[in-house]
Amino acid sequence: MSMTSALNNALTGLNASSRMTEVVSSNLSNALTDGYGRRSVSLSSVQVGGRGGGVRIDAINRFVDAGILADRRLADSALSGHERSADMLLRLELALGGADDAASLNARLAAFEGALISASADPASETRLANIAARLEDVALTLNDNNRTIQTMRQDADAAIGRDIDALNANLLQVEALNSDILRLKSAGRDPSSLLDARQRAIDNIAEIVPVREVTRDNGTVGLMTTNGTTLLDSKAVQFGFQKTPTITADMTFASGALQGITLDGAPLDTTDGVGRLGGGSLGAAFALRDQTLVEAQAALDGVAADLMARLQDPANDATITPGDVGLLTDEGGVLDLTDLPGLAGRITVNPAILPLAGGDARLLRDGLGSTVPGPPGDATQLNAWIASLGSFRADVPGAALQSAGGRMASFASDIGATRLAAEEKLSFSSARWDTLREAELAGGVDTDVELQTLLLVEQAYAANAKVIQTVDFMMQRLMEI
């Protein structure tokens, strides 16, 4: 081998060692970076005249297990959806109050019933009669507050849909731009690994919003579609639209046309539920909360309000009134209308006729709402009738059969708790599955021990090539001296 060949071989070796050192350092510094794919340098020998002529860098390889990555992204979608549902339902349960919460409906009703019992022991006490009216007003105000809580949470879910759509559109455009950049770099023979990392992170962001599948093409670009077959990105990214509704009331639903769904090129994506084939991630969870879970909770709350109103406006429980007369509770001044239940809990008010501060007379609680003159001050008949009405079973209000007023409210709170527990169980399963897939993904990532071992080998190769150059230099100097 000539000194020129030896020098050329050593120089290509130094160049390869330098590039390998750069790749190893990149691996080590990004060992904990999300979306980073481990790199390695692919080398081959250069043949000159049938003999070795040094080493050539063929490519920088990026390692990602496509199967595990795809499964982990689906787990991302499930986890983000279940997290949103569980968090929202926990907020709802805490806002409505538990069994030992003094501000819960159950506690308010118990206080109202206790005030009735206390007054029945001394019907002549105006203070005790006024306390009944105050405790009933607490019940009505709690129903109003619970109604506002549910509608506020529906507004939050609607706003979350808008944020998800904005993030989905932005990330799709980012993937489209990265596809173009990666294609350009590959065509120029340059390493696009950093852009591949950025594209993987953008697709991961999309996967949290909707379940997504990646379709890899020969030129290094990718296409994206949902697991249900909706195209998100082919050569161009599609762009979705959504119009947020800042104020939502109980009677507003997607089915009625009062709430918006997702649009694609200005046309509704799905007329059934508004989200169509984009469901499954955080976006689908937000639609389910806004249009199903919280709507069902509102319907149950309105049923509780209707049940209580029916008991306290029934002529069977107050002989001084007739059908069509308002009772102790009103629907903004009117009687209960079972054909207009949505939002009743937010409209329910106490009859001002029994509120001293509103110019009413609390004695009507003892003598009957229709009484025109005071009755015997020691007669507790009407008060006992109110007490009995709370414990009776009714069949005229949907869902009220075989339940007392307290039992109906307890069932409402129990159902909310059961729904929250079911959501948390799904979240627990999704979280465990995501952890397992994430660990499998990380197992194929950067192993710092292996990288350090590689670095030692690179160091040795660098020293050997440097020694060759040093030796050639020494030989050339001796030749020059001759």
C-alpha cells in the first residue's frame, strides 16, 4: 500500500469517526426527548482497483418501531379521551356535593324536612314557619346552582372542542410542511432525521385529539387517516371548522340545531352527532360530554326538580288549592309542565306568597296556600301533609315511581358518582395500557450504556487513524531528509 493510499484511508476513517461521535453525542443528549429516534451511522468500505480504499458514510439511520409507535398512538387517543371524561365528571360530582356535603341537594332537602318537623311540633311559632320557607329557598337555589354548573361544564366542553380543532388543524399543516422539507432534504442526499423527529411529535399531538394511522410512502413522506377511514392528510392537509357557542342553556342540543358540529370545507362532517369518524380521542370525549353525558345529568336534575314541584303543588297534599294552582315551588311563577322539563332546575323558584321578605306570609305553610284567613295556630295538619308528601311514592313524574323525594335526590347523586367511577375505571385501564406501550417504545430507544461503549470504540478508531497519519507524516519527513 502506498503512503498516499494509507493517508487517504486514515482521513476517511477520521471523517467517519467524527460523524459517529456526533451521532452518539446526539443520542446521549436526547435520550429523554419525546419523539427522538435513535440514530446510527451506516458505513461501507470503498473499493479502489479491487482493494480497500477507506470507508464511506452511506447513511444516518433512524430507528423507530413502527408497530409499537402505532399502537402507542392509539393508546394516546384513548387515554386523552378518558382523562377528559374522568376529569369533567369528577368536577361535576364535587360541584354537586357528596352525601356529607352540607351544600348538597340531599342535605338541603333534609334541612327543609327537619324544619317542617320542627314547626309541626309548634305550629304557632312564626319563626319556625319562616325557617321552613328559608330552607325551601335553599333547596330551590341549590337546584339553580346545579343547573348553572352543568351548563357551564357544557360550555367548557364546547370550548375544548374549539381548541382541539385549532390544534388539529395546526398540527396537520405542520406535518404537511415537514413532509415537503423531508422530501427536499432526501432528494439532496442530506440527513432529515431532525425533521422526522419533529414530524413524529406533531403526529403524536394529533393522536391525542383523534385516533390516527400513519401511512408511510417510499419518498419519505407520510399520509394520515383516522382509524375509521377519514383522510386527514394526503398530499395536502384537510382543514376542519367549528363554531363555538359561548352561552349554552339546557334546551340547546346538537340535535335541535342550537349547537354546532365539525365542518369540512364548510359542510357538516356528520349530521348525527357532529363529530362523526373523528371520535375516539379528546375531541370525541368533548362531544360526548357536551351532547350526551352532561345532557343526561341535566335531565336527571330536572327530573328531581319536577318530582319535588309535583309533590308541593298536588291538591292531595293541600286541600286549599285546586289543580292548576301553583304550589310551594313554581316554574318562574307558573305550575309544573311535564312537557317543558329541560332547564326546569334552573327556573324553579319558591312561591313568593310564603316568603316574608317578599311580602308573603309564612302562616300559609300551616294553613294551606289557598287559605284566606288564619286557621287554628296549633293545628299541624297541613305541616304533617307536607312532611308526608316528601316521603310518598309518585307515578306522575317520569322516574319518580317507588321513590321518596329524598330517595330521588340520593339516586341522582349516586348515578353521578357511578358514572364518574365508570369513567375512572376506563381511565385506569387506558393508563395501564399506555404505560406498557410507552415502556416498550422506550426500550427500543437510546441505551446510554451501549452509546458509551460505542463512543469508546470510536475513540479507539480515531486514535488508530490519527496514528496512521502521524506515521505517514514521519515517513515523509525522513524521505525529505534523504
